[in-house]
Amino acid sequence: EATVIADAAARITGLAYDSKKGILYGIQLRFGHDDSEQYVLVTVDTDSGVTSTIGDTYQDGISSLAFDSAENKLYGTTTRQSDNQLVEIDTDTGIGNSIGSLGDHTIGGLLFHEKKKMLYGSDIVKREIVIINPINGDIIGHGPKTGAALNGLALVQ
């Protein structure tokens, strides 16, 4: 059963959970005074849905997040038309730094597999699951075709 914790007007484009600290991170799309897009890292209170701003990521088009609790790393992917990126986002400042290019893969959902120490992404254009090296962003494997554009991934254990 699902429980609504936030209004859809919050424009959250990605979520990731730090299981050690119990923090739910999100990317919130905001518009500046000149209608420019800002992708801001926030925390989301899981009881009330209230968001608290951490800071601007300074990255365009972040669409998905995944958290590595063992290494305390927050990953995100950008969906730029010319060069999609894997980024690491500082959970204290919100600033995102590019790890590497994802090439022509447009990742709509991202998952960090704690045991395998790998990132899995759902390519929403090619409609397939890909395995992403978290060190450099290289696509190191292809999983099954999804048949649909998946904008989220979750691991059920």
C-alpha cells in the first residue's frame, strides 16, 4: 500500500535513500527569475513530505539518483541532449561533479547494488537495463530489454 507524503507540485525528479542515516534525498526542479532551470538537492521528510534545501547541483537535467551507503556517495544522472553524465553529488553542499560520460544512454532510473558495488540504470530511449561503472561512468554491460521507458528502479531482496 502506498502512502502519499508530498504534493506532486514539489517537482521531484529523482529519489535516493541513505539507509545508514535514514535520509531520503531528492532532486527538485526549480525555476529561476529568468525561467532558467535549477536542479536542487533536497532532503524529504518521510512523515510530512516537507523538503529542506541542501543546495544547487549546478548540473542540468538530473533525472535519477542512487545512494551507496557503504561509501556515503550519492550518484545522479543527467539527461542532456548532447552528452549524458554520471555525477557524484555532495550531500553537504548539493554540488554535483561529473564522473564520466554515459554517451548516448539516457538514464531514467538509477540503482546502486550494495553487494555487487555496481550501478544499474534504465535507458529510457533504448528501453534496456545497463550496468554502469561507478568509478568512470562507462557502460560495462547490458541487461534485458524493458519494453517500456522505466523512470525508476528498485531492488527487492
